Amino acid sequence: MNLIKNDLLLRTLRKEKTERIPVWFMRQAGRYLPDYIKLREKYSFFERVRNPQLAAEITVMPVKQVGVDAAILFSDILVIAQALGVDVEILEGKGPVIADPIRTKEQVEKLDPANTAEVLSYALPTTKAVKDALENEVPLIGFCGSPWTLLCYMVEGKGSKDFAKAKQFCYQHPDLAAKLLDKITEASIIYLNMQIQAGVDTIQIFDSWGGLLSPSDYRKFSLPYLDKIVKAIQPKVPVILFAKGGWFALAELQATGASALGLDWTIEPSVAKKMTGSAVLQGNLDPIVLLGPAKNVEQETITMVKNFGVGNYIANLGHGVLPQTPFDNAKTFVETVKNFRM
Amino acid sequence: MNLIKNDLLLRTLRKEKTERIPVWFMRQAGRYLPDYIKLREKYSFFERVRNPQLAAEITVMPVKQVGVDAAILFSDILVIAQALGVDVEILEGKGPVIADPIRTKEQVEKLDPANTAEVLSYALPTTKAVKDALENEVPLIGFCGSPWTLLCYMVEGKGSKDFAKAKQFCYQHPDLAAKLLDKITEASIIYLNMQIQAGVDTIQIFDSWGGLLSPSDYRKFSLPYLDKIVKAIQPKVPVILFAKGGWFALAELQATGASALGLDWTIEPSVAKKMTGSAVLQGNLDPIVLLGPAKNVEQETITMVKNFGVGNYIANLGHGVLPQTPFDNAKTFVETVKNFRM
């Protein structure tokens, strides 16, 4: 095992003292990066994900060009739907499309987590290629989506502002929903173990649509499955749980034993600290701030890090970086955090 | 002044004792009602809003057919953009479209709140026609959107999941945003006073996109303008403030002096009560529950009213009723509340 030169993120996840705040941001690999946009013209989305050299090149880009303190594997949460046997397309600027969404008992029964290792076999060589390309400069974050968020896409068939069809499915067929969530959970654990085997240093789980649920539905359809994944993974590498809009579940997410909790921008640092005590927190600048003037990016970033403080804190955005983000603003965000001292 | 026969809502807003919980729901007039859908085929959206007989017929429909304890004027929050001189179209199933969104100093300067009374002059005869049609059975709720929510549409030009252009405008031109918000506030107060003059019994202000802001941005771009409207209106009729996703601002919204606070479904009754003490609360069933099986509608409604309890509470959904809601489920929701006793 090689030691990682800049291990600020890992030390923060272990609640060790650090000289400054580590910084990375969600969706940092791709989207807004001019060099990525060039690659996009030559290769389809899943070509980029599955080709070890391309995936490595894209994953390392923000480390080299923007100076973040961690890399995150270039991939997509929807690969778990593919692992289960569902056809997924990612349309540029439109997001995922599933031509044949899951709505029936027969469809749920056909899904088979046992194929995960085979369908996602590219994860081993791509992750290893990424680790090689990183040359132990910074840690590598692996990831998956939460079972609830995967169900949202698999049942709805595409992105949605309210995922009404997905929720309706859960209300109409709670047993079937549970079966589907179990299968997604099983595939996710297999996939995360593959990433760990190939060398990722930590895992983030994205519950992107957790905040669409009421607290009681969250306890039914999201939390138990996250808990199962954390219990399987946390003994191996630290887990970061990010539930967008999930302020109401922070204490319960913390109780899973995860190393850190991600926050979106609708919760103030002081409120999040009050809710979670000594938890390691990650977040939470509104990604739209990065579309505004550089001066504002700097000011808002300083306000954020001041309010969180050094220690038990990882600077990040409150959701994925937007494709229309000016490259220089992403850099200003990172540099402002790196230059900050209490 | 005629006494209203069923004044449960008004007594609850005055914190008086009531024998049972009053119930109505956001967007109850229109959308999911079969008789409304028939009218939609004959008249355009703004024909329906501006014609006193049509507006009265639509407003009264849910009172007669679903049995709610209050009527809410059939209209749209975008009329304030029209009052200021902006062309707005409402496309069926797509929402509002503004062909020429507000982006420049010149555009903001051209907007004139002084024309509000003239442009929205139909509000007087329509509101009076509604009051006549209601025959003092239940109270009539007037409404407007929050200045922030209006800015969202006026700058973005249409609905959006993140209103990135609107927020970007605020970050780039905070002074211009303040000017625009001032003008929207002024027009809103004129319009609400017209509604009060014509006989509405209470006002709800919809801050539909307040929850997209960080708490500090909310204090900049939404709260001060809501506060100004509440201070102008609350002395005349009780005001209900509903900020979707605005859990983080509940205490500050309460401090405006508004009579009641609306809640979406992501906050538990006990948490909302803790945050607001003795405030009158309104909400908060996930509207998607009404798409599910009737048994589930009944169960979830009972859980909700049990948790809020009788007194200082108005039963409602956590956002507008969805167009695809089965009529019978809307009725089950209302009847379940009406039959509930502690």
C-alpha cells in the first residue's frame, strides 16, 4: 500500500487534525471542463466510463487543472440499473433515459444482482487505471447512488421534478418497492466492494432525491437501505452520505455510522452542527453561486468555510457543479478554500 | 358585512377554539376537476381568470363538489408580472412562459406598479362575483406569489428546476434585483388591497421557490419583501405565508406577524411545532399520496391530522394538488379530515 501525499480528506474523515480544510466538488470530473467537452465529441458517455484510459484521464483532470484535494471516479449512478439488467441511455444535457421503466412484478423479478460483477467488470481496470494516473497525489473517491434514488430513475424512466410515478409505485406496491430496493442494495454493495478491491480510498453515496420524501417515507424507502450499505462498507473504507434536501434525516443518517454527512445549501452550518454534534460535515455552497461574479464566489466561499471552521469539515458544493460553470470560478472556489486559515 | 356560515378557517386563524380541523387544498380550483377540464376546452387560461362568471364557477367548484372549508380565488400568481407590463402566457401542462424575460436595467426601469389597478381591474368584479356565488357558505382566500417567486419567473422566463438564470441575475446585479423586488412588492400590495376591497376574508402568499435559496440569500431576496407585504396586509385580513422548502426560515416568517405558516411534507409536525411555538400551521400531505390507493390516502391523512392535532392547525397538502389526482382521492382526503376527532 502506497501512502497518499495529500491525505487531508482521509485525515478529516478519521477526525484527525489537519492544517487546512480539504476541498473537492461533486461532479468535478466532466461537464464544465473544456478538455472534457472536447472528449465528449469523440466518445459516447458510456465509452468514456468504460474505457480505462479515458476514465482515468477525465478523473484526474480536476486534480491537475483545478487543484482539488481528492479525485472522484468518473462514472454515473445509473450503472447499477445496468448491472441489474436495465437498458439506460445518458443523453447529453438531458440526463438518463430508460426506455422500459420498471413498473410490474415480472420486471422486478427479472432483475438479477448476481450479474453485477460481470456487467460492471470494467470497474476493476478503470479504477486501477485511475489510481495509477493519480500517482498517489490525492485520495480517490468511489461512489454509488442510494437505492431510493436508483428506484426513482428506474421506475420513472427519466429525470423528473417530483418523481410522481416512482412515488406512486411505492404507495401502490410497497412490497414490490421493497423487493426492488433490496436488489438495488445488493448490487450496490457488490459494486462498491469491486471499487474498494481496485483501490478507492473512500466512498460517497448520493441520495440525490431523498429530499423529495416525507420523513416517514424516508424511513420506509431510503434510510434502511442506506443503513445496510453503510454497515457493509464502512468497516472497509470511510463512507460519506449525501442526501440532497435530507436535512430532516441528518441525525438518522449519522446513526448509520457513516464517517461524514454531505449537506446542501439550504441548511446553515450552525444548524447542521447542532443537529449532528461532532459529525464530519461536507458542503454546502449553492452551485449557482459559481455562475456569478468571481468576487461573489470568493466572498460566499469565505463565509461558508468561516461558519464551518477547520476540522471535521470538508469543503464542497451543495450539489453537483453545473455544466455552465465558468472554469475560473471553479478554480476560485478551490483556491479560496485552500488559502483560508482561521 | 354578512356572517360566514362555516368560519372554521377564520376562527383557526384567530386562534379561537374550533370543533374540528378546517381543510382546503392549494390549487383546489381547477386542474384535477372534471368540470374544470371541460371549461378548459372552451376558454383560454386568462379568459377563465378574467371573466367574473367563469372565475366564480371555478372557484366555487371544489366547495360544492369536494366539500372544502374555504374557497380560493381562481387566478395565477403571474398576474403581478402582467400588472407590471410583462407579457405572460400560461401554456396548458407547461406552465408560464415569458417571451421577453427581465435581464437588463432598462427592462426593470420600464416596469410600472402604478398600472396595477388598471391592468388587474377585473379583480374587483371577479372577486365580487365569487363572493356572491359562495353565498357566505365558506370564507374566500385571496392570494399572490412572493416577490422572490415572481422574480424567478420574470427573469428565468419559464419554470425551471433550479432557476439558475434568476439566481445568477441576483448575484450579478443585486441592486437591480432589489429594485425589481421592490416593484413586485408594490404591485402585490396594490393587488391584495383590491382583493380585500372586493371581499376576500384572508390572504395566502405563495413563496413557491423560496426553498431554492440558501438561508442567507433568503434573508436578502425573499424575507424583507414578504415582511413588507405582511405588515401592509395583516392589519386588514389574516395572512398565511407558505414558503415551499422554507423550513429553515419558519421562525423568521413567523416573526413577520403573519397569522399562519404553510408547510410542505418534508417537515414533521413535531419539528415544525418546536420551531414555531404556538403558531397556526397549515399543511402538509405530500400531494403524490393522493395519486395512490384510497386506503393509503386515508391512513396518511389520519396520521397527519393526529400529529398536528385540533387547534392552531389547518389541514392542507404540502404543495398544489396534482392535475393527475383522482377526484375521489381528493374527496377522501377532505372527508377524512372532516370526520377526524381527537
